[in-house]
Amino acid sequence: MDKRVFAKSGIVLVNKPAGISSNAVVNKVKYALGATKAGHLGTLDLEGEGVLPITINKATKLFDFYLNKTKTYRTTFVFGIETDTLDLSGNVVKEKECDITKREILEVLPSMLGKYNQMPPQYSAKKINGKVAYKEARKGNVVDLKPKEVEIFKFELLGKEKKNTFSFEISCSSGTYIRCLARDLAERLDTYGSMQCILRTRCGSFELDDCITLDDVKSGKIDVVPCEELFDFEDINLDLHQTTKIYNGQKIPVKRKNGSYRVFNDQDFLGVGEVVDNILTLTLRLI
């Protein structure tokens, strides 16, 4: 493996398996590459699987840019039970005898689309007054969580697996808890619900088919997507004088039409800029 290549900045797309935390996957990639910095663009639960975009070196600055990107999941819900974690790793705290049908689900699914205020689960990484919700929950304490507005763009029933167990495909805004959708959909069906499993198939523009495995990481077969390849914009190349101004946070006069551009200095990608009335402002800085 050529460390000089991986000393650059970019994105590594990993198909995270169940049973390992997102941060642990980040650390494995960071160690394998010898990177100085690494992060991810949206955590997956411990038992969650699928697309985990890992940012390397300067690409860690992409977090805010990708914060609000749409995510797509395939998931399975079990109705008739609710656990303390809202997935099957937790303890059952509510039960109700039921026999949910496809027709009943199809009737209520349209009501799940759009924006709504979702109450996060007690077992989550949310911090309230410096306290992490899931750590407090493990101690038997209840954290005063607040609802957060999320948006559901697609909620499709894929099929019935067995009694009260159904699979779905969901596209939603970042920050949506799929476990909570099991609870909230079940409420509309007058029962309880918990998530059985979850697979993230898309995160922003990143797809599952483009991901490598942890075995690839261990063997050194790591593909790093350069930051500039994430943006389908025209290029603007700056000279030394212009680059100095950009580094100092100044705006640059350019003769370009209004819009977004990839900004370079020789071969270095500096970030994404926005041109308005022939004035360039660096809106996403990777310098």
C-alpha cells in the first residue's frame, strides 16, 4: 500500500457489518492508512449495517456539508412488542397481541411521509446537559429528550416476512432514527413496534455497491475517493496572489457566471466556492 497516496485527503466508503461501532470502523481505516485524522459522515448503530463514509485528513471538514444529506435504509420491523432500545437488542417493555396485515400498513404509510417531530430514543447518543442519553439509560435514569423535526421522503413496504414482521425501504433526512419509525408506525397501527435489523444502502451520493469491506481494509485494499470527485462543478484555478487572499478569508473577483465551483491552487483542491456577481467566496474550506 502506497502511504503517499493515502496521506492525501478523501473519503473511504465502508460497508459496516453488524456488531462493531462506527467509531471502531473509523479507527481501523485510520490505522490502516496511517492517516492523521479520520471521522465519519453519519453514525450507524452497533447492530446497523451498510454505507459508512469515512473522512480522511482534511476531508473531516466535510461533516457539516454532508450533515443534511438524505439517507436510504432497508429495515425490518416487528410489531406487537416494544423494547427499551426500540430494537431487538433491548428488553421487551411493552407487548400487545396483534396480527398486522399488509393492507393495514399500506393504509397508514402515507401518514408517515413528510415532516414531523420525532422523539429520539432514550438509548441514543444524544447529549443533554453534558449527559449521554444511552449511558444514563443504562443506569436506569431518564433523560429529558426533546422532539426533533425530521422528514420522511419515502416509506415503502417491501414485504411480509412472517407474522407481524415486515420489511421496508425508507428515505429520510439526516438525524432520523429508524428505530423510532418502528415505534411511530406501530402507534398508527394501534400496537407496539421495534426494529429487527437495518441496512443503510445510500448516504447522500454514496451507495452500498461502491463500498469496501472490513476484510478489504485489513488486507490494504482501500480505495480513497479524492475530495474533488465528490463535486460535479466546473473548476476555478487560482494563482498565488489569489490563493493568499483565499487563505485569509477574502473574496476574489473572477469573471465567471453565478454558481458553485471547485477551487484549486495548481494541483491542490482548496474547497468549493460560490460565485455571485463575479465575486468568488470559498463556502467549503478544505485548507
